[in-house]
Amino acid sequence: MYFNRRNFLRSASILAACSLGEFDVMAAAMQAKTHGNKVSEDDDAYWNNVRQLFPLTRERIYLNTGTMGASPYPVIEAVREGMMKSDEHGDYGGYENSIEVLAKFTGCSKNEIALTHNVTEGINIACWGLPLKRRDEVIISDQEHVGNALPWLNRQKLHGIILKTFTPAATADETLNRISALITKRTRVIAVPHIPCTQGQVLPVKEICRLAREKGVYSCIDGAHGPGMLQLDLHDMGCDTYASCCHKWMLGPKGTGFLYVRAGFGSVLQPYFVGGGSSGGEWDMVLKPEYMPPYADNAHRYFGGTQSLGLAMGVMAAVDFLNNIGMDNVHRRIKYLGSYLQQRLLALDDKIELLTPTEESSFCGVNSFRIRNVPYSDFYKLCSGEGIRVRGVPENGINCTRVSTHIYNDTQEIDKLMKVVEKAAVSG
Ligand SMILES: Cc1ncc(COP(=O)(O)O)c(C=O)c1O
């Protein structure tokens, strides 16, 4: 057994009483460590132990990681520890270590990571930094989260760029064809989500980035849902920028994120947001109007100002937590639950319209569906009444229900959701 449940529960009640210092959460987390071994995706005993490491209430069923991931105790404890370090001595610094940790986790170099507070911030830095002029074209999907829609729409409004949209398709090949068909001589950027917030299909980002490169077009990926759900290798993906957060599938503290800017792309991407840190330490204490210090010679030029040691330590603990389980195990468990949900929905035949593709490479932990004749908003209320948190998807009139399944969920929770689906489907 990986985990001493009785000790843990004792400690958990200490946690609940807010005496975090008395609680050796790390010891409990040690017991979920796999030491690089494979854990079966349906090993309920193991995954139940992992579930114990989350304060997430059992009074309701949480199926909305796509909006916000729940953090486990070790992450919460690390945030507290980081704050104590800053607040006991007034020391500043130490947050920089999280840059290297994030780089390793996402398959790039620490020189290619800028710290941000969320996905939106990273997308804005990328969007505003590109040298775009009037009538330059940018390809986005018609299923963007506002975080990847408004920055480009704003440049359309302020700078006259032209947005072209495609609908993500049921297969990776067809999605690629649709993007390809939109490319013209004026196309400058393909700015798509890795996984749209609407229907959750995993887009073929590596192929999209290759297409962009072949056509001399920049690739800017909205990676809100990538890290923590999929194993990432940003170098292999080949994007120019990848904006993400640590507060969804990575299970990190809320208000943490990063922007990947590939090495060499600094000659293209202008830094408009600069300040303490973005000149790479080369700055003149006596600021002279005629002297602008050089930018840091890497992606660190894209962020500046005071950082939080507590949040940075929480991010590092989140990466540790996932690595201790093993990202391969995490990914397989998420995919297993996503697949289980799909199978249960598909068994209801024409009562349900599953919007997320069933193509193996095109789905994972986010699935969206409609129940025939049942408005998604009614179904949302039914779920709330049963203590189940899903997300309604009104974006662009898609009007469906989105279910996210992470490692703290299980098939019993999906079965409970399906009872509500079945009840609604019968009445619909
Ligand atoms: C696909 C997608 N992009 C961007 C965002 C915005 O993320 P953040 O709130 O971290 O800025 C979200 C949030 O749900 C999202 O799902």
C-alpha cells in the first residue's frame, strides 16, 4: 500500500483546523510515489490513495478541471512554506527556480520560459508582440475561449488585422485541411488552442506548427489545457509560442502560468511589457532618458516585477506531485476516465450527441455533449441539484455540457453523472 490512510486522515483533520505546520503532508505524498513504475489506469486502490491527497470535498462531484484544477495538500503546503520564507525574513527571490522546473516539465530550456499569472497574460504578450500590420491575416478557430479571442479581436479593432476562422473537425486530418484552406499570401499567424475549451478535442498542434513553418507563418498556441493532461515536449511540437497556466490540469496554485517563447523568436516578438527583471540584470540605477538597457537575451525579457515565492513553490510542488505519480500514469488515467465517459454516453445512442471526437488521438480528459431536447442550461441545473459540478458551454452558441475528468475523479462519479444524464434523456 502506498499510503497510510489512518495517519493521513489524522493529518487531514489537522489541516482542516488550519494548523498546516503540524502536518507532514510530504510523507503522505511519498506514499503515492510510483518511483517510475507503471500504475494501471484502473487500479482503484492506488487512485483512491491519490484522491486522499486532495482537500477537494466529497460532498459534491467536481468535473470542472477545465476551468480550475483542485490542488493537492503538498501544493497548498508549499505555498504556505514559500509565504513563510518571505514573510519571516522579508527575503525576496527563490521564485526563479520554478522557471527551470517548468522548462523541464514542458520539454524546453529555462531560457524559453517567461513567468505569467494565467494563460490570458501569456497570449496577450505573444499577440501584442508580433509585428502585424493592417490587413495581415490571423487564423483562429471559431471556438476560442475569450482569453484567446479578445487579444486578437482587439488587434483587429485597433490595428486592422483580419481574423479568419475554422471549426475544429472530428478528425485531426480534417482540422488540418480546414486550417490549410484558410492560408493566403497575407496569413501571418495561426493562433489556435491545443485543446479548445468548448468540445475538448486535442488538436494536431505538431502538424499545425509544421504547416505554419512551411508557409512562413507564426504559430502561437493557447495551451491552457495541455500541461498536466498530456505529456508535453514543446521543442518537438515546434510552436513559436505556447501560453499556459499551472492552475488547471497541473493542479498548481491559482494565478500561476507561463509563456514559452522558442529560442530565436525574440528577434520577432517585441517585448511591450517590461520592468524589473526583463533587462536581464543589466540596468542602470540612475535611469537616464537617453538610455534603454538591453533586453534579457532570452524569454525572461517578457516578464518583470515582483513575483511570489509562495506561488512559485506551489508550482514546483505541483510538478513534483505529478512527476511522483508519473506523467505517463497521470495521462493514461485521465484518458481512461475520458474514454469511460465517452463509452457510457455513446451507449445512449441518439439521445445524446457527443461533440468531442472519438478518434484516439483527438480526445482525452474533456468531453462535451448535448442531450436531445434538453437545453444545456436545464441540465446544468439538474446536475447542480445533485451536487455535480460540470460546465455549460454557451460559447458561440454551442450550447452543450462539458465534463472534465482528472486523476481525482473515478468511474463511480461518472456513473452518478450518467444517472442524471439518463434521467434527463428520458424526459427530453
Ligand atoms: C482554452 C482556454 N484558453 C484560455 C483560457 C484562459 O485561461 P486563464 O483564465 O488562465 O487566463 C481558458 C480558461 O478556461 C481556456 O480554457
